[in-house]
Amino acid sequence: MNHSGVACDKKTASFEVVKDRNGIDQVVLQNSRGASARVSLHGGQVLSWKTDHGEELLFISSKAIFKPPTPVRGGIPICFPQFGKRGSLEQHGFARNKIWVMDDHPPPLQPSDSSGKSFIDLLLKPSEDDLRIWPHGFEFRLRVSLSANGHLTLISRVRNINCKPFSFSMAYHTYFSISDISEVRIEGLETLDYLDNLCEKKRFTEQGDALTFESEVDRVYLGSSDTVAIFDHERKRTFLIQKEGLPDVVVWNPWEKKSKSMTDFGDEEYRQMLCVDGAAIEKPITLKPGEEWTGRLELSYVPSS
């Protein structure tokens, strides 16, 4: 099965389409070493990313709802055309609730984005309902690829096919699976300004040399470097988040009280997850007619002592 130029050489990488329990297509990508990723056409959402030892790197809530139009709690939801809640659009926009299609005419990308990789190209266009609440013609192309060394890359391309400009914000709302929230730290956010969503989006400056957790955190760090790291001491593992075209970083953990108020999230699950998102939020992206924006996120993990 060779949708959208997918690498199908069995010695290097494989690609399989399966259906979930609601009959929605999911694409399973596998590299030559046995690492895998699973992408649902519901939301264009990565639901699983496993090492070559079969260890899951992403968090999915045990109470997640897999029935559209409810977004799935966990994995990597795509927040577009907004992050957060503003105006008549639903929280985090509509892209994560829609059924995407496989893109039969993906744009050519760099050879490095396809060589030796298992990948899938997906496409979202607005429905008539979408255009009523957000009246802008767009094409959102997403390539999800799994490299030979197990790195997971998401490349988004948003094109304005309208006759007038529009602006949007977006985030890859990545739920990482961790050993214990009190045992992890984030580096790469030192000295940055951030908007604190728990303090009416007031602006503060990060004072610590690493971010650690002992209560609820909901922040947008502004203008970060292109690499952020999550150190998980107990699992002896470091996640590296590398990004292009995504200047901001969202950091979120709901902690105990908020967890209990969320119907699709277990009361104690906040201990095993941490959201760190590559995002473009503070300064929305504006596209003139015919213009295209590209945002790229690469996730990798390395053993640490």
C-alpha cells in the first residue's frame, strides 16, 4: 500500500493502515529497528510513538474518548487555527476534531525528510461548517515521519487559498509519558519571558536554571531556542524537542485538583504526563493569499545517566 509516496521497502520501513473500533483509519509507521508510530485520521493525531523495545513514549489517558468529534486526551493533538479559547471557535480550534484524508499530491519535501523513513502525508481542508465559524480557505498538509533512528518528525504546511489574508496560531500539544512529574525537569527555557495562564496571562520572566514541578503549571514561554530538553531522572531518559517556525513553548501539567475536574483524565494521571509543545501563539502567523507557512517539530530521546 503506497499512499502519498510512503516508504514501503520492507527492509527499511513499513506502513500499514488499520481501523480503530469506530472504523476510523489509523496509519502505523514502523522503522527497520522496530520503533513505531501510530497516526489517526481523526485529528491527524499521533496516538503512539514507541522505541524499538516497544516502550511507549507518549501519554494517552486511560479515560480518553476515541469518538469524534471529541478530541483524544493524549498523544499529539494539533491545535489549529487557535490555541486556547477566544471568540466563537472551540478551545484549541477544530483541526484536532476533524477527519483528515490521506494526501495523494503532497508537495515535494527535502530528501532528508523521506530517505530511510516511514512516513504519511495527511490533508485537512475546511468544511462548510468550518467556514461558517472561521471563514478562511486553507489547506493544512501534515507529514508525520519516523526515521531509521526512531526520531518522530511532524511537518505542517498551511496555505492560504483565500482571496484575503488570515491569521492563525497553532501548537503541537505533545503529551510525553514520564516516570513521575516530581522527578523531571525541563532545560532550555532559562531567562525567557512567559505568559502565565493561571494568572490571567500576566507576563513573567523565568528565574530558574531548570523548570521543575510541584503544582499546576500552564505557561506559554516566548521566543525560545530551537531545542528544549526534558530530563526524566527515574527512567534515565531525555527527550529532545527541536523545532523550526514555532517560536513558543507551552508547558502544561494539570496537577491534582484540575485532574479531578476532567472527565477524560484519571485523577492521578497527572503524575505520568507532561505537555511540552512547539507552538506559535504570542504572534499569530498571517498569510496573504497564496502564501504558505511551514512549522517543523522533531522529537527524539536519548538514554541519560
